Amino acid sequence: MSSTPLISLCAIFKDEERFLPEFIDLFKDSCDELILVDTGSRDDSLKILAEKQVKAENFPWVDDFSAARNFAISLATGKWILVLDIDERILPEDMLRLRALLQSHDLNAFSPTCISLRDFNWRASKPRIHSINRNMFVRVFPNHPEIRFEKPIHESIVPSLERLGISTISIEIPVYHLGYAGELYQQKVLRNKNLLEDAVKSGSPDPTLVYYYVQTNWNSDQRTFNLLKDSALAATGKLRQYLVEFCLAWLMEFPMQKSSNPVDSLTYWEEELARLDKESPMFWLQKARLAWVNHKQTEALFWYEKVRALVTEMVSIQYFRPEVLYNLGFLYACVSQYEKALETYEEFTDLFGADPHVFHQTIKLYAITGQLEEILKNAKSPPRDLYKLPPEKKIELSK
């Protein structure tokens, strides 16, 4: 090994006894330098560090993730810095691929694929995916004194990279994020929501913060749309497209009363998005909806399938996931693809809970495919709001 470490892994943490043991075991030997910074743990994290014979530096928490991360990377001596959270994982074989990649580069930043999971089984051959982030996840960069994080939450290294003219390369090395798994999702959303609200109230918020803010504050309030459109008009690059897609998504979900301001119209944002990306999946969703209402089943199936393939990767489309899954299940049933229909409805229920309309369709499919045991099993635990079904569907179920 050379005198200069190749990879310095920097991570900040607080009260991470659940994830810390595996993190240390996984990375203490695959990285040349492991820098851990504790921002105020009160659980057994420090005891775990002592047992693992790993040292952590202390940094007082000041409601600013950038400050803590910058303290951590200021301690690094490696040629390259890898920034991870304690609840993130990389397979050993992928760490070897990353090491080989860095040995052949001098001055780039790298954006691996972040895969947020719905449960903790990250080593599964087909892990259950919550969402995928390929574009805003720069985690590997040169150790340089002018490369530092900015923003108190959803902190980013990108502005400093751009000032230095350092380009970012996307790499197909998955980083599995466990912070949204199981019951942790709502806890993380609440924590981030409070920090983001403080940042947004501080004046003219940074468009990047607004991008994250609306993800935890998606609602029909006109102020949400105003915040979105102002940020979309101020943003540049890929972020501008994401915010424009959000504006279009908001107007598709919450149609406004007629406004004299053209910026409040669906047409305005359709044209703006077409200038940025004529092949945006938001247009696929519009085509799927149009075919659906016109009873063009084959065409609707085609476009909804294309949307579904990207629903975990595109945040602005995720709000339409119930519609996509429900309509796809119906369309599969129409073309006699019953198993696909059932799988789609199962995914719907797994994600959004029991729904009377999905329950109705599922029971019909079990009847069509002769699965009497499944009918009886499901009949024992119907949705609580089954009464919301229209009378004709209730009659079908009773039969």
C-alpha cells in the first residue's frame, strides 16, 4: 500500500446502535481510512465503538448536516473521499470495483446509484425497493480543501465541484440505503420535514431545498405550487427539469381554477418541459391517462407499463403510483393476464394498504382463476372501508 491512503470513508452519526456494528464490520477493512464523527449519541453507539476498537471524533450538533460532514472530511488523509451514512451499505465485491475505478482516475467525482429499500434485507437477490436515485447522489470525490458540502439539510457537494470545474460521472455501483426501511420511513420524513420547513421559511429558498421540501409537503395548497414554480423558474440544469416536472405533476393532480397568469396553466409547464426533455415520463403518464379515458386498452397498457418501470426513480411520478398500479391491474385483467394483474394488485396493497376497489378486483380474479382458498382467506380480512364500494360491486362480492 502506498503511503497515501486511497479511500477515506467519512460518516457522521448519532444514536445509530442499530446500524453501526454491521457498518464497521463491512467497511473497516475495505477502506484505507475510516473516519466516524459522532454528533451526540446517547444510546449504545459509543459502547459498540469500544467493542469494535474503532475511534470516533466528536462534533456538537448544530442543526446543520454540512457542518458535520465538512468536519469529517477535513480529517481525511486519503486521495479519495467516500461519504456514506451509517445506514448505507455497499457489497464487498462492489467496493473492489470502486477501488479499481479510483486507481485509474485522477480528478473526477462519482455518483453511484442509491437504492432506498423498503425492508432491511439488503443482500437479497431481489431487494424490495422504495426508490432509486441516480442523479443527485455524489458520494465519491477527490480530497481537496475547496470541496465542501453546502446547505443544512440534503447537503450537496455539487456547487463546490462546479466551481472547481470537476465533472461528475455516474457509476453503476449500488449503495443500499436502509434509512427508509420498515418503521424508519415516517421517522426520517418527520425529522427532515422540520429542518426543511425552517430552511424554506428563511426567505428565498434554494431550489434544491424546495425539490426536497415538496417531497414531504405534497399537498393541494396553492402556496406549495407557488414555491415550486418560483424555484423552477430560478433553477438551472437538471434540477430545473425536475422542478418543472413537479409543477406539471402538481397541476395534473390538483387542477386550478382558471388563472389570468399563464404560468399557472398546465399548457405553460407542458411547453416548458417539452423544451427541456420531450421524452420526459410525465408525458408518458399523460398519454396513458388519455388512452385510459378513451378506452384504448392496448395503448393505455403500453404507456402505463413504461411509467411503472420508472416509478421508483422519478419522484414527481411517485405520487401517481396508486393510479398506475390500479389501472395496470385492471388492464392486465382485460387482456387475460391474470397473474400479472394479481401481482400488480398485491404490490398496490403492500404499498398503500387495503383498498376496497383493489379488494373487489382481486376477489374477482381469484374467482376467474379458480383460487377458492384465496377467496376465503381474503374474505376473512376485508378492508375496513369496504362500505365505500358502489352497490353493484357489493353485489358482485356477495355472489
